[in-house]
Amino acid sequence: MICWPETYRKTEIDLETDEPVHVSGVLEVDEERWQIIADEVLALTEARQRSAQEVHFALRAEQVDEQRLRSLRETLECHSGNCPAFLHLLLSNRTETVIELEQKIAPTETMIDAVEGVIGAGTTSFQ
């Protein structure tokens, strides 16, 4: 990857860490090599926040109870934003019910950690 000085200055992350990044730019291919000329480099978490249109939470129906739903609602209220949110209730017969939530949320790592602390790891996805 080639990151020209102007692009590097605009980059708000430290490129010398082991954190994953999202790179957009131009792929140049010739007989001897492939290289990416970077136009923009973002932390992967920042790229997710910019590109997420919707946030989805999957929860098995048998795990649903009033306390868990109340805790989920309270958690989401602490992470208000602009993304529509959907709750997928996964039923035992391999069907699901999708509910659009009233609360719009911010698709941040903090929100993911908080929600998955309530309903379980790996239950959050973005579209």
C-alpha cells in the first residue's frame, strides 16, 4: 500500500499499530506487482460507523424475557444515534420475526459491547 504524504496527514489513526484498518483507493496492477494507492485510511471501527445503514440484533425467542428486553431497551437508550435498529427473534422452527425498534442508535464499539453484554456475544450485525 502506498499512502502519499497528504493522505497520511489526513489519516487520524496511527498506521504503526496492529489495529485493523479500512483502505479505499486505487489498485494498480502490472506484470511485476500489485499496489494500492490509498485515498483514505480509517480505523475499521470508524469505517463501520460511517457506512452502517442499519443495526440488527439476533436473539433466540426462548431467551426472551421481560427483564432482558427491558435491559436491552435501557442499553439502547444510552446509545442514541441515526441508525434504524431491528430485533430478530429467532424461533425454534427456523423462522424469525423481525421487529423495527423505535430507538435509533449509534453503531459504535461501545454500543456493541453494551448490547452484547445484555443479549450475548455475536448477536449484533450491520447493513
